[in-house]
Amino acid sequence: MPDRYAVIGNPVSHSKSPAIHAAFALATGQDLTYEAILAPLDGFRAKVDSFRAAGGKGANVTLPFKLEAFDLAAASTERARAAHAVNTLSFDADAVRGDNTDGIGLIRDIETNLGVEIAGKRVLVMGAGGAARGVLGPLLERRPASLALANRTPDKAIELAARFATQGHVIGSGYGALSGSRFDIVINATSASLAGDLPPLAASVFVAGALAYDMMYGSGPTLFLRWASEQGVTHLADGLGMLVEQAAESFFVWRAVRPDTAPVIAMLRAH
């Protein structure tokens, strides 16, 4: 019987993860299945337990359960502990193990797929939720010239920045405190685009040649990317590449095989 894997979330019917992992399995000759599982908002742990009991080998975790997944895991990797969030669960006979592949997925998309070096750049991350939490550590490891974290509720950004202070220089604030600051890479780690909203960001934050990156993705440019384009930004990217790259890292965690991501990104873009 093929090994079973899944993505668990709410909502989850829109997830591209089953198609991504099916493509990885086909390309690498791995015998596995991968499905999408809808968990009730108050029933994440029960869904994980039932999937594991039915023979599941591992699961990706998407919104809104990444913090619950961290609490559920008996053991977690260093990058999961730093993020205090888990998006990849591995099951064995003894324990549930947690990992977080979001950060490395973002780094590989920006540096490998988009060809933008992070080292020495001024980086702004918008948002202080689970998405931002998962990428701050890996971003700081790339040694940017500066890393700013902005949120509508400044205290949340300040608190999150303090959690990562030992890993590098990161400053948390509200959006108003960014007045006069300019950045080479601006990353939207909020879900505002999906809600038809924009973070209160001044157009002057973009330097010439800046990258505007939205961790969300859709059938067309997100609201944030459309707004950035209107401000004259020409280097725009959504989170589809990050989605595939973090999936590839999860696949490697589970199967010890690293799939080629470029054909899968191209396939998804074509559709």
C-alpha cells in the first residue's frame, strides 16, 4: 500500500498541496498518496489522531492550525521552536514530530527562483502572525542589512521582534514608525490581500528596483501586488513559488528525497 500523507486545514478545499505532492511523487518515483483533510476549528487534534491511527505517515498543516500543531508535536526541530509554529508533522510509532518549512521555502523562492540576494538588503516584513513568525529566523540567517517588522497592532510586532533579537537585528513597530524608511525587499505576510484590504504602507518605502513579495497567491496579482505596481514597482512576486518550495522541503523531511521544484511551479503557473 502507498504511504499516506495529507494537508490539514480549514478551509482546505482550495489547497494546491495534493497536486504538488502528486507531481513530486511521480517525478521521484515515490509510492505515496496525498489528500486534503478539512478539520473543524475545534477538532484539529482529533483529525490528526484519526489520520495517524489510519496509517498516515505525515501531514502538512495550514491555517489556522500551525500553533496547535506546535503544541501537539512531542518533539520539534529548532526552526519550528524558533517560529513556535509547525507546518509539517511526521508520525512514527512513538511520537508526532514537528517541523516548519515555511521560512526555507520563502528563502529559496526569493534567492533561487527570483534571483534576489537577501544578504545586505533592507527588508520589511508586514504582519506579526503565524506567517511572519515562520520566516523571521531564516531571513535573519541570510544577514540582511536591516530587518523591520510592522503590524497594525505595534505591540505584537515589538513582542515578536524581541523573540528573535538573539538571531539578529530586527525592529518591530507600527506602520507609522516607518515614515522615511526605504526597503529593498517588502514582504506582505498578512492575509489582507485575501480580505480585499491593504496594510497602511506609504508608497515611499520602495527603493528603485525593490522586490514586492506577497506570501498570498491567487488566480491573478494580489491586491498588494497591484498596489505596488501602481507605485512603480516592477519586481513583483506572489507566494506560489514559496508554496512549492516549502512543500519540497516537507517532501524531503518525509522521504529523504529532494524534488525538482521548477517544473511544478511552471505547471501551476500554466493552470
